[in-house]
Amino acid sequence: MHLAIAALGMGIPAACFSFQGKVQGLFEHFGIGELALELPATLTAERSTEQVWTHIENRVAIKRCIQDRLNTVLSVSYTHLRAH
């Protein structure tokens, strides 16, 4: 998840397994909740491959979506940090 945070903060698409709702929540901030991959326990090799290829095929649109929301997400995170 920390690698995904770093990548998204640079406007770079990332995909990782969802756990405890944290990844899903992070990705939803960028409008890419679908990139939160299913937990490995429910994932078959075929489904995993399908998900990864779908993300690769849509990488340009995904990157645009991330970049469109990046300034807003960073602003909210900085505001949250200053409040604590």
C-alpha cells in the first residue's frame, strides 16, 4: 500500500490488493476504486491475469483520472496533517 501511495502521489497508476478497506478508500479518492484488486484468497490465476491486463489496457485513462484529482487529494491530505 505504501508503494501505491507513493506512486499515486506522483500521478502514476498503481494496483494492489485490497485489505481492511484501506486500499479501496485510497483509490476511491482518485476515482480508481476498481484498481483495488481482490484479496488473494478469492483470486484465481485467471482472474488475477484478467484484472492486471485490464489495468494495463486502460493505463492512459487511469493516469488521466489520477492526475485530474491529484491536487485535490494532496490539498486534503496537507490540511489533515496540519490539523493534527
